[in-house]
Amino acid sequence: MVMAAFTSVTAFTFVIFISLYTPCIATIGTIRAETNSRKWMLFSIIYPFVVAYGVAMLIKSTFLIF
């Protein structure tokens, strides 16, 4: 069942997304404590997510063209 859902392109895209995604919760907590700013903490969550999603979609779209 899982084998039917994940093609090699999907698996590669997933690996790229996970590699670029948000740091662990300890890192986020440390950023909050060190900067004493909720703004930087949220930035460190949202920015990597947006970049990872964009890069993953770009790679998947490129693979699907060929």
C-alpha cells in the first residue's frame, strides 16, 4: 500500500523537504531563549518551511516534466 503511494520522485522530494525543514524543538527553544524574541522564533519555523516546500515542489515539477 505504501509502495503504491511513494514513487522514486516522491521519495526524493520527501528527502529534500525533510533535509531543509524546521530545526528540532530544542533548537527552536534555544533560539527563543537566546534572542528573547517570539518574532525570531517564529521566523526560524516559518522561513525554513517555506523554503523547503518551494524547493521540494520545484524539484518534483522538474522531475515530472522529464
